[in-house]
Amino acid sequence: LVEIPSDELAKQKQNAYLLQNTFEKVTVIRFNETGKKERFLEDISWAISRERLPAKLSTYQDSWDLLSQIKKADTKLFILSRDALFASKNLLVHFKELPEQNQTFLADIPLIVLSDLSSYFQNPSKKKELWNAIKKQLQGLV
């Protein structure tokens, strides 16, 4: 009997191809947000791009090989909602928090964890606080 070769390598190459250009210097991760919430994430990505730093809104996929992809993209900052973070075991295993320094990381990359997105619509001053936090993180990247 001849053993059928594994197609694991082919699947890895296909996954890498599908994920190319998924990450940028700043990656805003969309989980399952739609409507106003999705538009809000798009606006964050657009505003960061206006600051002359490549930013991209990427839809989360369970198949992401997060560590290898962010190394290829030289990602410097992630932004995603708390709900998205805790809904994905794949992301959560890479999450690190340093509460005493008020810092969060995803795979050793700085991370801004957004509050419930609807709270930004209910309290517009939170948008300003968020933008100030983003600008602070971007200062070292531009």
C-alpha cells in the first residue's frame, strides 16, 4: 500500500496566501461588528491612516496564524474591542496585560482594547479619550 501524502503543507501555504496583506503597521480587528459599529472601526482605521501611518481594518478569522503574520507585516499596534478579544480563544492566548503600567499586548505588540462599541455612541467624550489614547500610542510609531 502507498500512503497518501499529507496536504498540511499545501494548506499552510494557502492560508499564508489568503492572509497576505491582512495586517498593517496598525491593524484594527473587526470580529463580528456590523452597521454603526463596523463603520466606527473603519473610521478609526481611516483616521490613523490620515496620520501617515498605514492602518487597516481586518476581519478576524480563526485560521489566523497570528504570530507569523504580524512578524511579516511588522505590525506595531493592534486595536480591537474587548468583546472580540474575549470571544476568540485564538486571540486570548496571545493577550497580555500589565495593569500596573496600564498596558495591554497581543503577541507582544501593543494593544488598545476598546470598550463596548455602543458606549462610544452614547458618550461622545469617550471618542475623544480614545483618539487621545491612539495618538499617544502612535507617537512612537510615526
